[in-house]
Amino acid sequence: MIEEIMAEFGVTPSETLMIGDSVADIEMAFSAGVDAIGFDFYHQQNTELLEAGALMVFDDYTKLAHYLQR
């Protein structure tokens, strides 16, 4: 799925960042060579998202926005 999105927009894995809320999202990004950030809506998956390969995990939109603005 992420490969199709990148192809549609003509971007490479190094130009792409996946933000996902499930281990499957992070694993999909990892398998496509894309960096991923986890978002833990339920405050229960922080460890699992990191173990799946997320660079960071956020549970607050403001903190995520600040991180992305760097």
C-alpha cells in the first residue's frame, strides 16, 4: 500500500515518513524502507510500536507537530 502511494506521488522511501497507530503500520513502513513514527492513541502500544521499528512514539498531536517542525 505505501509503495503505491509513493509511486503515485513520485517520491522515494527517503522522502517519505509514515505515521501509524498500529504495529502493522510500522512494519509496513519498515518493509518499504520508510521511516515511521508511531502514534499511541490509547496509551497502550508505546513499547510495541518502538519494537516494531518506530523512530518515536507520540500520544499528543501538539508534541507530534513540534517534532515534525524540526
